[in-house]
Amino acid sequence: MRLRTLLFDYGGTLDAPGVPWVERFLEIYAAEGLSEPDERVRAAFGHATRCAYADSNIRGFGLDQTVIFHIDRQLEFLGRREPRLAAAVGARFVGAARADLAASRAVLTRLQPRFALGVISNFYGNVHILLEEAGISPLLSTIIDSTRAGVSKPDPAIFRMAIEKVGGTAAEAMYIGDSFEKDVVGARAAGLQTAWLCGTKERACTNPELVDVRLRDLAELETHLR
């Protein structure tokens, strides 16, 4: 069946080549000399994520505000209220994200004449603002943010919601994301084809039969779709 629709994750997919937010924070903190165990930083990231979902104000935030909110809550959890550190980590994170979003916009611009495009993201209610800032929104037929939709990946319902908005069938659509559990498993359960954006690091896969395409970066998708 002809592929008509491409649906993308946001975090770790459009804003980085297969690298989740928490992994990027671990790398940046290490570069800034923060001497905290990885598991402690992961716990801080989890705390900040829960805070972000609970705070309705974030629905109006752009990328800079969202990242600073997250970093402030992480450092609060770690007992490291250091403005210099927060500013340095934020600048590194946002700078890299903007560069990767620009690269993703170029890929989506080339794909848009051939496919209906959309984004499905587990996010804080403001992913549409981040996509607008990045110049990606005009290329999209739908944007589904879990906070606004009331359902999150890997629930198949959020993928079906996007298909209904774009039109066509699930079998004619592919979902591209970096999380095997949330993106690949959820999309396949909804009947979509799947592309797993693994990045450059080797990642274990418990059910490789669920993956139609493995990607190191988003640009490789164009090769598979020729």
C-alpha cells in the first residue's frame, strides 16, 4: 500500500537525532563540570518533567522558557541553585536543539510535497509553539500534543487521532520516533508503519519485528522513501 502520511515525534526526533532530552542533559552537565551520579540527574529530570506537566503556565512557553523551567526544577531537586550553571546548560541545550530543528525543517520541507506531515508528541501543551518558532508548523497537517489531547503515547488512541485529522488510513502512514516503547510499540499497535530513530549509539531492541526502518538521523528517511 502506498505511503501517504508521515508522523513525527518531537523531543529526541525533530530536535535531536535520536537523543532524548535526559541524555542531552547528562552530557551537558558533565561538560559543565556537574559532579552528580547519572541516576541522580535522571531522578532530577523526572522531577522536572512531572513539574512541567503539572504547571499550566508552560502551555504558553517557547523553547527557551521551557528549557529554563526544566533546568530550574532539575537544579532545585539536586540542591544546586546556581544561576551561572543554569544559564550555561540552557544555552548549550537550546543552541543544539535549534540547530537540529533547522536540519529537521529542511528534511520535512523536501518531504512535504509528497506526503501529509504531522507531529504527535508527549509534551506539556506547548509543542505547537516550539514548532512555530522552528518554522515547522506551516509544513504540518496536524499537531497532537498529549497534554491537550488528553491521551499519551504509547496509547494507540493518540496515533488514531492523528490519522483521523490527516485523513487516509493507518496502513498508509508511518510514525518516526526515537523511543522504542512509546513510539514504535504504540504506532504499530495502531496499525502504522514504524521508523525507529536510534541515533549513532547501538540500542537493544526487544521486538525487532515491530521496526520497519532503523535510522541514524532524520535525513536517512529520505533514502528509504525513494
